[in-house]
Amino acid sequence: MVALKFHQYQMVGRALPKDAEDTPKIFRMKLWHTNDVRAKSKFWYFLKKVKVKKSNGQIVAINEVQSGKASEKLLFTYFPFLGRVVQ
């Protein structure tokens, strides 16, 4: 059996600036996934819930978070702006 190695990514993104809104809200999420491509996909999935689509948004930063302890690696994330826990 092959074990999948999960990595924690911190994703920062926002909607593109428009004439009506010069400084849009910035969203930051910490996601657990096997690679950065899948983490980006999950990031856009959750941003669609707050009406920011991939075509009208941009990713500002992607960072892989290095954790020292294996016990700190949890397989769920809480998104306060969505108000729910995702596993």
C-alpha cells in the first residue's frame, strides 16, 4: 500500500481590482493536499463560494508550510468566513 504524503500550503488570493473597488478583500487559507496543483484547485473551489471566480481573481502567494511535529498535521481545516469545518 502506498501512503500519500500530504503537505500544508498557505494560499493568499484576491479578486482583481475593479473601478468600483480599488482594494478588494484578500483571502488566506491553509490547505492540506498532496501537491500545489490540487491545493490551488481547492483554493478556487472555496473562493467560488464567496463569489470570486478564477477568471476574475488572482493568487497572490503560495507557500508550503513546514511543520516540525507530525502530531501537528491535522486533516481538516476551519474556514471562518465560510463558518464550517472541511475534512
